[in-house]
Amino acid sequence: MKDIKEHGRIIDAKACIAVSSCTALMRAKGNEYGQYPSGCVPKDKFYGPIYREAINNFKAGNTPKKKQ
């Protein structure tokens, strides 16, 4: 809403493109912390490797190991 008021349009780079990879990261549990950091995988390169790790762990059937 702020961008529409200030610029008269939605700023594409800030809009969600709804590919659900962020949700997949929120639901992925296969690491020592029991969750992964979540963000926009297609728009923020930081999350690409994290997403691939989460998907690979899921495919491998890995379950979280609780941190002591």
C-alpha cells in the first residue's frame, strides 16, 4: 500500500511472486535446529543454497536431530 501511495504502483522487486519456496523452508525440519531460515528463494540469492539443502534432506528422508 505504501508503494502505491508513494509511487503510484507496486514495486515488482518488493512484491511476493507466490512460488511457495519460502513456505517450504518454513516447513522443512531436516537440520540440527529443527527449522531453516526462510526468505524469498528466487529474489534473494542467500536462500538458494539453503533451499537446495532442505529439499535434498527431505528427499533423503532426514529427520531433525535436536540440538542439546
